[in-house]
Amino acid sequence: MDMIRVDEKTCTRCGICAATCPLGLIEFESDKFPSPVSFIETSCIRCGQCVAVCPTGSLSHRVIPVEKCLPVRNELQITPEQCEYLLKTRRSIRVYQHDPVPRDLVTRLINVARYAPTGHNGQCVEWLVLGDRDELNKIKAAVTEWTRWFITKHPEIAGPLEMTKLLARQESGIDELMHNAPVMIIAHADAKDATAPAACTIALTYLQLAAMSMGMGTCWAGFVQISSGFPAVKELLALPQNHHNYGTMLLGYPKYQYHRIPTRKPAKIIWR
């Protein structure tokens, strides 16, 4: 079939598909049915905007068939108050229960996170899920080794981050790096993809918020991320060739419940 197909029996010729195509790949005149431009095969980014926006389901895409797209359910839309509450009550969780996180729930979270926006709809984000305690402990030891190296090599950065105190606590048996979380998730992508850093960060943020709805908590593991190029850490992570760790997230069930929303600094806004 062609890249896009229009059912002329149900199409109302409203032109919305042409209006929303981000690259202008659908031609439309009010007295005709929508039709693809001649170069759609090489230019289409497979975002699905045209399929999703059609009010009558008359347009289908070769890669995104309309019959495989879930309908939007307006009754599930959250209110502004609910959205604000969800975002404000997110906390970084650093004390976890010992309960493991079922693999099917992690899969569900990732399947939500893959709907996060990516530059040019590249969908470049790939995932590494680590849940084996022995493997996590080996990574923790390697990151601790990196921390010692970093304090020596970059004291001007390590000082403000109080990495010497962090290392002392880590060596005393308090896990400041991975907080004994049962699961660690890494979002990685090809280092040559300019959209990858933002795409992975946004995807992990989606995952973080989705985890709250399932009773789980998360915490960004920044030292694991920035140490990923250190030989001992790199070997243990074993990411695909030319891939970079663009975000590391800890996941588990919180041990404690929070009862208040802490204050934050006022937003600094420039209006123009």
C-alpha cells in the first residue's frame, strides 16, 4: 500500500490531517480528498499525527495502521488539580523496601515511557534493566572506585559536590550511590544521535511519574551515569557499542510515606 491511505467513503474532507502533519507531507484542497506529496516515502517521520487526529478514522498509515491505534478515552483525562498534585508530590526516594519489583511492572513502565517525545520522532531510547543484587553490588563497587579516582583528579568539582563526605559514608556501609534500590534502569542511545540526551531524560521522567501511580518511587543515580565511561563501570554495564548512558534511575517500593509537599524557590520568569 501507499504510505497513507484515505477511505473516501468516510473521509469528510476536513483537512485536519494536512494541517497537523509536522512536515507538510499531505496535500489538501477543500474540494478534494487528502493525498500524500510525492516525496512522502523519504520524508515521513512516522509520528502518527495524521492517523491520531482524524476524527472519523478514515486515514491509515502503512507503519501505523489505524486499526492498531488505541482510541482516546476522555473519561480517563485527569484534571489540572490532579496533574498538579501528581507533579508536586513526586519525591526522590532513597530508602526502599526489600521487596523486589516484578518484571512485568517494569515492562509496563517502560512501555509507557516509550511514548515520551523524541527529536524528529527518532525513538532512539534503549533500556538496560538491572535487578540482580550481585550485579548491582559489583556496579556499586566500581562506581565507588570511580569516586576515589574523581576526587583525586578533579578536586575543584568534587569539593562543591562534597564527594569526599559521600565516599566516607559509602565506605562506612551507607549506600549513597544506589541506595540499595532493588532495580536500576539505564536509558541509553547511540552517542552520535544529537537528540539522544534529551530523549533519554524525558523518557526517564515519564517513567518516574508513571511509577508513582503504581506505588513505586524513584531516584536519579547521577554518579552512576557520569561514571559510565570509567573502565570498570563501562565493562560491567556492557552497553552496545557507541551507546552512551544518558540517564540512570533507581526504582523500588518506598519504605516511608511522605505527608507534606515541601516548598520550592519561586520561579524566575522573564516575560516578553
